[in-house]
Amino acid sequence: MRELSRLLTLVADPTRFRLLRLIQRQELCVCELMEAVGLPQYQVSRHLRALRTAGLVESTRTGR
């Protein structure tokens, strides 16, 4: 029950929910997500880290 509560709290945040919806449609890089939600890179990365820690998203690195 505690895990479910934690997941619901994560998804209840409007920004995180929007990021999940965007990623659900197609794989996007952080720069594309920044543009879509209008937030700086550090904030988008922070939200993605929380979602990744919860196991809701996976990350891949390309380039640098």
C-alpha cells in the first residue's frame, strides 16, 4: 500500500503527469521535453529522475 501511495503521489504532480503522457507517445530527449513543458533542464531532469527511480520510465544515453 505504501508503494502505491508513493506512485500516486509522483503521478499527481501535473508536470510529471505531463512528462509521462509525452513520453508515452514517443521517445523524447530532455531538450524536447524542456520545450514541451517550458521548464529549464535541471527541473525536467529532476522530475525524470523521480519517475526513473519509481520505475515508471527508462533512460538511454546517446551522444556525449
